[in-house]
Amino acid sequence: MKRFNTYDAYQIRYDGRRFDQIRNINFKFGLYPHADGSVYYEQGCTKVICAVYGPRQSRVRTPDDLCFINCQFSLSSFATQNKKKAQRSMEAGRLLERTLKSVIDRSAYPKTRVDVFCEIIQGDGSNLASCINAASLALVDAGIPVKGVVSAVECGVTRGYICTDLNNTEVRGNAPKIVLATLDGKRESIMVDYKNCLHINQMERMIEAGFDANEKIYACLREAILLRTEELRKIVAVKEL
Amino acid sequence: MENIVDISQAEKVYAVDGIHQGLRNDGRGLMDFRPIVVEFGVMPNTHGSARVRLGQTDLIAAIKLRMRQVKDTEDFSNRVDFYVTCSAVASPDFAGKHGDECAQRIASLLRKAYRNNVILPELKLLKLSKDRYYQTKVDILILQYDGNAVDAASVAAKAALSDMKFIIPTMIARDKGKTVPQMPSKARSQLKSLDISNVPVIVTLNSVGDNTFLDATLEEEQCVGGVLHVGIVPKEEENFMNETEIKELTENCYITLLKNTKPSIFHEEKFDEILTVGIEAATELNRALMLRIEEHKREPKKNADERIESFMGDLQF
């Protein structure tokens, strides 16, 4: 039976990308000087604003007196087509927190706290993955010591093919998808979040696709950080004159 | 709002002394606003949107129309709903539920100001048939807070309403009095927008002792004694007018909101003065906003393919 869609006919997706292609990434640092670190991050049409406040005084004490990390993941009410009011997803916030806990050097600032707030102003799929990417850029902008640059991507099965960096139309429904986060583009995952049902034979291929896409995203994030460091170095050089 | 920034007693005395002499910390006069930047159409997936930067206060207003089906649209007064969110990005004190209290205050002020039939006479266009109507929801997201969010929110709401575009579908009747919408064939040429010349603008007046001033920054908000919000509906003006006629006109406009948010007492004589100052300021603010809206309408229409450069662009303060 012949199926008429671009996936089978031309091996490309409806937005013109190949299955393993990620979307365009744009960023702008230092949008809100009031926060210690802030970044405006775009991955395709998904737009995220991330602000980092810290290290600050904390009344909450963790065991071992390590740095306390607080994350909030917030989807604004005009971000997607169907959400009625602004949602603060607790689950996504927890995942973000667990990812960042393993990345931030918590023993560098004992008895303090670091707050990471992400606001999605336009959601076009891969919301959690974009937030993780934005958060890693914002942490670098805030000057908080990290073990490496985290990058994350959302992969799933659409129309029978494994696609990376899903957009809104591909994310909806009961298709299986994973959000995979890695450190420094290496092939070791620091966070995997998995939804719906997938056959065990497909699992390995999906994770491989996730690692490949993460290498690409890590390359973009690293470039962003180098550009920002150059920019800041020029500002510091001018000040010293 | 009270626990964002702590300033010392000495700083408060310094600010208040300056106000009594007619000077403010950043060099403005008592009746000067900070520079306001208004951008339209920043959220392409909504029916209308605007981003307003009032000094360092940054907020986005977006309008979504939702078609709802009810038993009888006559029972529903077609009003504009406001929802305000203080994003945690603005301050860590807004994380969790703490930001909602501040947001509720701003939303209720806006709702009060919009609760009458004079402001949007064309709103009845949104009642499509006996059982369906478009519900208008204005969502305001505060991204950075540096005082005077209410004024910025009212400017953003008006700007977003001016940017709103929608299509009135033809309603086809079905059984039992229900109707079904059908989009017209050439949808792009049938975009309608509302006439916003009567939409209110709110101005916040802060008073310290005998002096009143406009547009308080975050630090100044901690030192004020009384806060009064005045919302006016501007009257129609003809294009060619000289200075003397304008003075008379400011005394004849509708007031849609008059609310005192900080407990304080205004003496009867002072009150008239304060009110006139407020009305004048609001009329000026409205005039400037209408000029900007006209300027935006006269710009050549952008293609749908062009990027929206609002956050990526270079315009920063």
C-alpha cells in the first residue's frame, strides 16, 4: 500500500529536515543584567529565557552542606496552542534539577543556593531539552563552576522513523520519545527521560541517534560559550585601559 | 513586591528629600516617565502581541481568542479577561506561588479598568452566533520588574489589542439551534482588527508628603506613602488643535479606574490636584502610544518569513 508522506517518499520530515538533523540554534546572553546569568535561547521556534541567580545565601541546608539547587520550569500561557493557563511543571523541574545537580560543582560553594529559572515563551517541541541547553549556557554566563557543558536532545519515533530534535507536531500523541542529556558531547548519558512504549530492539538505535544529535548540539553550545568569553574579554580589556 | 529589594533607612531619606526638592535619583523630574519601547507582533503564534519595556521593566502581552460554545450568548457579557504572571526570571522571590500575589493585584486593576461598554464598542463582533463566541484572553508575562508594572501592563494590553487580527467565520446553522463555523475561502484578505481608540490607559501616582510623582522605580516604590491608580478613557481629538483647546479637553474624559492601593489619606483639596495631574499624564501617555501605533500601522507589512528580532536584536538599555 502506497503511503503519501514525505517520510517515506523523500526521507525528509515535514519541516524539510533529514531524520538526524537538528534545528537552528540562536542565543543572546546577558539580556537581564539583574540576574547573575541570563540567556535567551532559540532552538528552531522553541524560545526559552533562562535566568540563574546564585550563589546566594540559603536558609535551606542540604546534607553535607553542599550547594542547594532549585529549578523552576515554567510554560507561559501563550507558549503553545492548547494550554489554558501558565503551568509550572513539577516533573520537568525535578528532571532539570537532577541534571544540573550532577553538573554543577556543588562543593565549590557550600551552604549557598543556586536558582535556575526557565521560562518558555514559545514552545515548539523539545521543551525540556531546550531548557537544559539554555540552563547550561546561563550557568556559564553566571560564572558558576561546572564540570562540563550539558547538552540535551529529544528523540522519538515518527511515522516509523527515528527522528531527533522533535518539533511540536512530532511530539504530540503516543509516539515514544526520550530526552537524553550528555556532558561535553561524550557518549555517556547523565539523564534519560523516556515516555510511552518502545520495542526493545528499537531502543539501542534511538539512544545512538540521541548521542549523535547531542554531539552536534554540544558543538553549537561550545561555540556559543567561546563567543561569549571573547565578548567579555574585550569588555574587560576596554575597562582596563 | 515589597520583599524584592531592601533599601536602608538612609537611602529612603535621601530619595524622599530629593523628591521634596523635585529631583529623582536618575535625574528625572517628578512628572517624567522613563523611556518606553513598544514592539508589536513578537509572538507569531498568538492573535495579537506586544512587548513593552518601561525603563528596566520588561513585559510581554499576548492575546488568544478561544471559540466557546454556550447555550445562549446573550447571557454572557463579552469582556476581556486578564491573566498576569510574574515570571521567576524577574526575581527569585517570584518563584513558586509567591509571584501570584503580585500578579493578582495587577490583573484585578486591569480588569476593573476594562469593565465597561465604552472601551471596545466593536467587541460585539466577537459574538458569532447565538451559541458561539470568541473569548478574549489577554496574558501578560512580566520578565523583568523595576517598578511601575501597572502602567507598563496597561500600555502593553492596549498595544496588543491594536495588533490583534482575527477572522469572522460564516456560521452555518445546524439542528437544535447550534451553529458551526466555516472559514471563508480567502482568509488572509478578511483579517479584521478592533478599533482601540477608546481603550483605557492607567497611570500610577505616588505621593510622598505633599509631592506626587509618576513612574516610580523599584527603590522609589519602597519609600512612597500613598499610591493611586488612575485609568482614563481618552476622548476623541481632532487632528488640528492649538494649545489652549487641549487644556480644556483634558478635563472632559471618562475615568474607568480610581483605586488607592496603599493605605493613606488624601486631603480633599489635594485630591483634586492629584487627580488633574494624573489625568493629564494619562492623556499624554495615551497620545504618545497612539502615535506609536499609527507609526507601526504605516510601516510596510513584513513577510511571514522574516524573523522576529525582538529578543535577538540590539536594542537594549
